[in-house]
Amino acid sequence: MKHKKAVEMSLTTIVIAAISLLILVILVILVSNSGTEISKGTKCITQGGVCQENTCETGKGVTGTNLCTSGHCCRPI
């Protein structure tokens, strides 16, 4: 009878480990997706601007820092 209890305990341990791993994978996916949404919200285009190398058009001004990979962000003022 002791042998059956030992097998049952190891099976329970495997099930708990599998569920924990699944929860960990889900959390990693959620955190990584939320991080990309945060970076998208700080881009020039999502703030109504346009990235330009030269000066901004009339009625638009330079706003923010590091919103464009090159140049600067011009958006309505």
C-alpha cells in the first residue's frame, strides 16, 4: 500500500508543476504584450505627429524627445 501512495504523491507533484508552468507562461505573455503597448503609446505617430528630418511645417512644432528613430516629431501646436 505504501507504493501506491508514493506514486500518487509524485503524480500530484507533476500536475502541480505543470499548472505552475502554464501560469508562468501566461504571465510572461501578458507582461511582454503590455510592454509593447506602452512603447507604442510614446511614439510620435500615436501622439498625432510626423517624424521629419528638417524643420516642421507651419503650425506644427517639435515636441517630446526620442519619439522618432531619426529626426524629430512635428505635431500640431
